[in-house]
Amino acid sequence: MMGLLDGIRYNLKGLWLGLKTPKLLALGLLRFAAVVILTGLSIGMLLFYHQEIMNLLWVKPESPWIIWLWHLLSWILTGVMVALAAIISYLVSQILFSALIMDYMSRTTEQMISGRAKEPAGIPFRQQFFFMIGQEIPRAVLPVLLSLILMALGWLTPLGPLLTIMGPAVVVIFIAWDNTDIIPARRREPFKKRFVYLLKNVPFHLGFGLLFLVPVLNLVLLSFAPVGATLYVLQSDRLNVGKTL
């Protein structure tokens, strides 16, 4: 229970630090803008070509007896495609833009708290940049794939009510890990070690990600999530150092 509450607390603590620190505020707003603009453009293009897309699938019938079905399917298809457009926009933004912004936010936070950002010496910026992008791809894609798989299982099996609760919980855990994994990934820790860290701290990650389930607020919290996640990882580092002394 404490881990769950700590997750919520660090998420809000990171948001507060991000909002009151000009540099972090600018980075968070930049990340927020990247997601919103890409999502708006993709949904706008989808709605603009909505008629053409429907004509490819089913030409509008002339019979008044079945035209109502065409309109119904048209709006259902539009809803599904808008959801897919939002997911694709999030992934593109996350991989192409947000990975770099998240890492920079984490570095800034670490420098504020510890005086410097720890990372392996002698690695060129270009190599480190592409390494961080490569680490972001599975972390960003995995929650989306899990969400789609659990949704399909909910439709096709009697486990729908259970998966309705489990699905979002699993997804937000991995989204939270996407943020707490920034520092270990930058330090080039093995993937297995980082994944074990997630398994040992599931309650924290669930608490950290719970607020991501709140519509609209989740966009703001996701924009500043690297700050709270970095604070937690740095605190864990200090606790681990204390145990070894």
C-alpha cells in the first residue's frame, strides 16, 4: 500500500517541481505540444478524408431502408479510426520527439538534485542519442500492444469484466516504467536488470500510473512524468547506498 501511495505522491511531486522550474516547464510544454499537435493533425486529416475512406469500404447506398446502417457504421468506423490515429500519433511523438525531451528533463532534474547527471564516459552524443531512441521503442510500443491484446481477449473470452480492470492497470504500470527506466537506460544497465527492477516495484509503478487514467489530466501528467520518476530513482539510489555503508 505504501508503494502505491508513494507512486501517486512522486507523480504529483514531479508535476509541482516541473511547473515551478522554468526550464522543466518549457520542456514539459514542448512535449505536451508535440503530442497534441501530432494528434490534432492526424485526426484532422482523418476527418477531412472521411467520405473518401467510407467510399472505399462501402459506397453510400441510395435505398432509404439501409442508409441508416451506412451512417451507423460510418460513425463507428470514425470512432475506431480516431482512436487508432491518437495511438499512432502518441507512438510517433514518443519515439521521435518525446524520448529526447524525456531524457533531457531527467538530466535536468538529476543535475538539480545531485549536481550532475551520471552516465558512461566516452560515449559520443550521437551514439547515446540513437541508443536512447532504441530503448524507447519497446517501452512505448509494449503498453499499446498489451492494451490491444487485453482488449481483444476481453471481447473474445468471458474474462471481459476482469480484463476491464486489469488491462488499464497493466498499461499504466508499463507507462510509469517508461519514465523510471530513463536513468538506468542512460547508464547502460542491462535490460534484464531494469526489467527486474520493474517487477520488484510494481505497486509503486501502479500508483505512479494511476493518475494517467484521468482524461485530459493525463496529458499534463505525462508531460512532466520524467521529473517525478527521476526523483524516485535518485531517492532509491540514496537508499541503496545507505544500505551498503
